[in-house]
Amino acid sequence: MFCVNVVRRLGPGVRSTWSGSSSTWSRSTWSRSTGSSSTWSGSRAPLQAPGRSLLNRTTGQGPSGCRLSSAPPPEDAPPPEDGTLIYTGSLAAAVRGVKAFSYSTSGASLVFMPYTLLTSSLAFQSLAVKAAFCGVIGFFTFLTPTLLHFITKGYVVRLYHRADTDTYTAVTYGLLLTEKRSVFLQRQVSVPSVSHMFTSFHADGRGLLVNPELFALPQDYNHLMGYDRPFSFSPPEDS
């Protein structure tokens, strides 16, 4: 406190001299501390050279131990010989589910038919009654799966196209819920003059059903049906 009073009495000249000496002492002290810090930094191990890869050459792992690798291809990727996927049916899961349910109920009917004949009152009936009962149950047991297969056998689940050969591959469901592939060329496609309920076009003599609104690109449907071919409005000349 005494020093402060003395400085105030001596005037601004002394205060400026005191401030200058203090700033000089602060700068020199900071320079010494910076130099020591630089000297300490120089004793550390050199950092990694810029431009080097962060991957371990032997293990192929990153700095955190995570292994960097390209994503594997999807399991449901189409085989390369099929071409590009241009159509996917929206009712594929429904068709497969309905057919599987029909097959399961038909199988259950065949399993429980002998038990019904032995434990019910039909066991005491004549042979003709038993044969009629088995015929009716068997008719509906086999009729439902057969009818469903007839209706859905032409439903296209997926459709692929190879532009280099203009070849199409249509995937449908078979009788035993297995995928069936039909390969045909575009020139083998014919559009029926009269529209059918379960047929959009015929390919190599087989009727197939597609939904035009489910094609990713409208020109794929036009090319499949042959609507992109040139045509003339002039009637054919009579010979």
C-alpha cells in the first residue's frame, strides 16, 4: 500500500516507467516460458507424417480397431444372366400365402379323413356312403389348390430384361410354390386381340399377367408389349 501511494505522488512519469518495466518483465517471462515449452515439445516423439494411410497394412484396420471393408452384395441380388429387374409384382406374397394356406388345409383334410371315418357314425354306414363321403371331401380337397394354381400360374412375380439380347426372364410360382423361370424374346410376345381376365400378353405360347402401373419405367412396359414399334394408319392394300 505504501508503494502505491508513493507512485501516485511522484506523478505520471514514474507510473509510465513502472508500467513499461512491468510489461517488459512480462514479455521476457512469456518468452522464457515459450522457449521452455518449445524445448519440451522438441523432445517428444515426432508425429505421423502427413499423407500416410490410417489403415494398418497388415490387418486392414482403422485407428479405432474397426475393420473397414466394402459392403457385401445383397443376398437377393438377381443372377447376372437374368439382366436388369424392371418389374416386381405387388401380390407375390399374397399369392404365395394363399396357396400355402390352401395346401395346408388340403393336407389336414386328408390326414383327418380316416380318423373321421373310424370315430364318427360313418363307421356303421354302408360302403357306398363311405365312398360318397370320401369322394366329396377329396373333390374339394384337390379342387381348391388346382383352381388357385390355374388362376395364379401366369402371375409374374419378377421380370428381368437384358438389353443386349432383348431377352426377358419372367419368374412365376409353380405348383409346389417353387419359382419357375420362363425365358423369351421380345419378338415372341403377342398381345391378345380380346383381353382376358388373367392374361396380359402371351410369351412363347404362355399367358402371363402383369400390372402396367408397377413398372419402374413406362418405356419398359411399352417395349415389352411392342407399343414402341412404328405403325401406319393406312389400311392394308387388297391383293
